[in-house]
Amino acid sequence: MKILSKIKSAIPVKKSDNNQESPVLDSAHNGCNGELNEVISLLQIAKNENHELRNCLSYAETVNAEFCITLEKHIATINTLTDNLKKSNDIICMNKITISSMEEKISALTDEIKEAHIELEKESAFVRIHKLNEKIIDSESKLREITEHIELKEIELSSLKSEINRIETWIPRPVNNVACSRNYDSMSGDEFERYCVGLLERNGYVNVEKTQAGGDKGVDVFAEKDGVSFAIQCKCYSSNIGISAIQEVYSGKDYYKKHIAAVLTNREFTKPAIEKAEQLNVILWGKNRLENLKKIAEMNGEQS
């Protein structure tokens, strides 16, 4: 309204001879007032829209900041769980070495008992056998304690694996970070297995090996990373993976004495398959995991 008043005051008003305003100028003046009112209304609308736009931008910035904080927390949690997994595996390996040493000692003590039985006619032999028996009982008690400790660590290890697999599914994966290529969808089973071998090698896995076709016990690829051995079944299907693949790779893991069983596929998994995998602690690597492996492999290939 202040702008309208200034514009009105700037327009000269011509007086007629009898000191009356000219009808023509009065009409023009009224028309100008209408246009100025319309301009002011448009300016007010633009101002309101600009205010709404600023609010939307502020809300978007807040949501983006919360998303980044949540993502960083999940990544930190996975890193912590991965470190705990590695430490638990190291403890299990050390305990297995200790068990092997204890078994050797028990074997040596058993040999000593056999030698002592040869000297049964001597009174000192009975005393020696008694002492050796006490040593064996003590060793067996320690062996049981170590075995129970290993079983507890294996339970913790299994729990950590499940937790890592569960948290990985929480992390949102932006669409623009997923490669658009789907060339592997048209591969044969053997081609897809060889393709997976290359991806794993370029993602830091070592001792990656494709099993022989036929009689593979449900395992297509062996791999190791950070001291953990994997038995992996590779499935290049046009539909989601069912429960049979989970059962096969789980049996193959035990047969080949590997630490972890996993299924790697270009698809996703049915609900019964997911439930069975959680029950058997089988890791499920669907199409998102496959695309991530591919992306890292391509980056490592460019760097090399």
C-alpha cells in the first residue's frame, strides 16, 4: 500500500478550468490503481510461495542430515560386529590348537600307561599308573572345559553372523549407486559361477576356487576372507530362490568343513528360504549384494 500511495502521488492530476479533475485523467488514474492492486496481490502470492519453498528446503535438509546420521550409525555397528566376529574366530582357532595339544598330551600319557602295565610286577609301577590316571583325568577335565568354551564361542560367532546379516538389510541402498547392467542374467549356470569367482577375487577374497561340476554337495565356490572360510552356492535364476538351495549349501558347508555357508544369486529369496536361512545361519546374498560386489570389482579393476 505504501508503494501504491507513492505511485499515486507521482501521477499529476490536471485540473479543468472550473477547478475540477478531468474525467479522462480520473479514469486513467482508476485503471492504474486496479493494475497496481493486481501487481501487489501477485507479489504477495509470490512472497507466500517463496516462504513455503524455504520451509520445504529446510525440511529436506533436516531429513537428509538424519539419513546420513542413521547410515553412519549402521555402518559403525557393522564394523564393530565384524571386528568382534574376527576376534571370536581367532579365539576359536587358538582353542582348537590348544585342544590339539591336549590330545597329543593325552596320547602320550596313554602310551606311558601302556608302558607302566608292562611293569605291573613291580610295586612302583602301580603308583606310577595311579599318577598317570590322575593326570589323564585332569587333562580330560581341562579338555571338556575348553570344548565347552569353544561351543560358547561358536554360538556367539553364529549370533554375530546373524546380526551382521540383519543389519545389512537395514542400510538403504540409493538407486543411483546400483549398476544398471544386468548382463549376468543371461549367463548359464557355469558362466555365472565363474563370474562370481572373479567378483569375489576382486573384492578381497582369497583362495577362491570353483568346485568340480557334479557331486559338489551343493557348493559351487570356496573362498576365504579374514581367516573365515566360505562355502558358496551360486544361483543364476529367473525367479526367486527357494528353500532347497539353503538346505543344500548348509549340508555342503559341514561336508567340506567350512565356517560359513552362503547363497549368491541374481534374484531374491522366498519367505520360507529366508526363514530357513535364519534357522541354519546361512548368509543370503541377493541381487543388491551382487551389484555391490560388481561395483567394487569394477572400481578395483580401474585402479589396477
